[in-house]
Amino acid sequence: MSQAETTILAPAPPPLPPSPIGGPAAWRGADMAARSDWIHHFTPADLEEIDTAVRAHIAAGREMAEISSTTFHLPRLGGLLARVLDDLLDGRGFMMLRGLPVGRYTTEEAAVAYLGIGSHIGSFRSQNAKGHLLGHVRNLGLDIRTPTVRYYQTDRALEYHTDSCDIVGLLCLKPSKSGGESRIVSSVTLHDEMLRRRPDLWRALFNAFPTDRRGEVPPGMLPWFEVPVFNWHAGHLTTIYSGQYIRSAQQNFPQARRLTEVEREALDYFDALTNDPTLNLSMEFLPGDIQLVHNHTVLHSRGDFEDWPEPERRRHLLRLWLAPKEARPLPPAFAQRYGSLTVGDRGGIVTRETTLKFVLQPQ
């Protein structure tokens, strides 16, 4: 065929769900606020198992990299964590484990306990270009206008978003002086509400949106990635979203595709729905709380907060990004952000300079 005869084919339209999704992942915050079955209070027996496993790890002189569901033995609590994982992946998509005794633990002991519990959920993934497998969410006084600064390093509010992993966990070591409450919302509910109220804008969110990597660029990749907000794949609705970084990609990268007026309106409408108090759920972090969230079905955010003036009292959360071996298949477009799509070995951020490590202090 000559060049003149060559036909440029339009890209195939994305697969769309046949109807509203519904199901246990399509919850509403107002309903969840009236329930407590999403909170598990650690029992004395739970805590004794955790203490025993922490002592055994330290006595054996093991490194944090050696923590696994096999080495961190939880004969009774492990069964509960398996049920928690089932609910994360196929149920409501979030859980709170309450009462880890961080007040009597050293930072190392709290980290070991948290990593040990997390190892029963999934494998640890790198959370930034530095390769931190144990993340620290703390206000470092940095300026978000700096292209490589992330919102979790500041005291600024985070808009609703997902992280680049299957499961994200947060352990509260120290709360803020005021504010900083955690908020979550079901992305399945958001999808169904957009389909019902504004199907024109709903359809636009199945387009691929350029999203800023904030300087954390894997080898051979552009400084942004392009993935739809809503993805219908293998019978699942999978959502990936960071509106702040979609907008910063428009500002920082003239080469990135320009959003249409409908796409911009769709993002604004989506953001407005996330902030609907009947849809989202707000929760206060107490010391020792572990929040677990399924990124593919739940978005999370944080309010502005006021920190304590004393450095030793400042708000401090430990974070894990986890890849369960039982997780759902992901659409091919996620490879731009997740790297490998292999279940149990995917997600996280790896650049040419990344060296995987566990650190006990924010860096």
C-alpha cells in the first residue's frame, strides 16, 4: 500500500461497564459512619502474638528486609488478617486495625510490628525514588511548588487520590495538634453516581489522562504517564486518580496531551462528588491505628493540619505500599505506572537511581 493509500485508524474505544457496578465496594460514607464493623480492636491475645513476633525478630538479629509472613509468625492473628485481606480485595475495600501499643514501643519495634502485620497482606513496594519500603508521612516544611515535593511531605491538604500500589497502609505513631483527619470515598460509588447523573462526563473519565510523575521517572519513561481514571478490565472497575498531578502535568509539560473542555469538567465534577459528605467517610487517626485501603476501589485524602511546635511531638505516620498475591488483574495501561503487572510483584516507584531500603526516620 502506498503512503497516499495508508489509512490511519482511530484508536479503539475503551471497554465500558455494561451497567452500574454496585456491590459491597459501592458504599456510602453516611452509612459507614453509623457502623463499626470496619474497625478491629486488637485483643490482648492479638497483642501478645505481635509482641512475641517482634521479640523473636529482634532476638534473631534479622534485618527488616527479612520480615515475611513466614518469619513473622502470627498463628491466630494471621487468620484474621487473611479475612481482612479478603474484605479489602472483594468487600468494602478498607479496614481499621486499632490499638497497636506504639506508646510502649521504640520506633524500631513499632516498625517491625507494622511490617510484620503488613507482610501478611502483601509484599513491600518502593514508595518513592529513594526506594523507601517503609514510608514516613510527616511535615518536613517543604514547598509544594517545588516539582519533586510530594504533598505528604507538607502540612497541606491532599485531594482525593490513589497511590501506585494495590493496598496502602498507614500506621499512626503521633497525631497532629489539630486537623489532618483521614477521609476516604468509594470510587465504585463515584462511578455509579457519575453514570446516573452525568453520563457524558462519566464517559470522559475512561480517556487516558497525562499525570505528573513529580520527578520520579522510571528508565525509558516520560515525566508523565497516561492512564484512564476509570478502567473496566477483567470484570472489575479499577480506578487510578491524582487530580492534583493531572493538573500539574498540564502546567509543567507542554508536550503532554491537552485536556478537552469536557475532560476538565469531568475532573471538576468527580472532585465535587468526592467531597460530598454523604458519600465520603472521615476518621480521626489515634496512636496505634492502622488504616488499610484498597487503591483500586477507594480514594483517600487528608485535611490541612496544625502540627505541634516540638519536633518530638509532630504528626508522624508510617506507610506501607503492598502487593497481595491474591490481587485482581490490572489493565495494560497500568504498566506505565506499576511497572510489572505481575500479581504480587507490581506497583511502587523505581527509577535509575533507586536503591531499596528501610529507614526509621523521615528523609
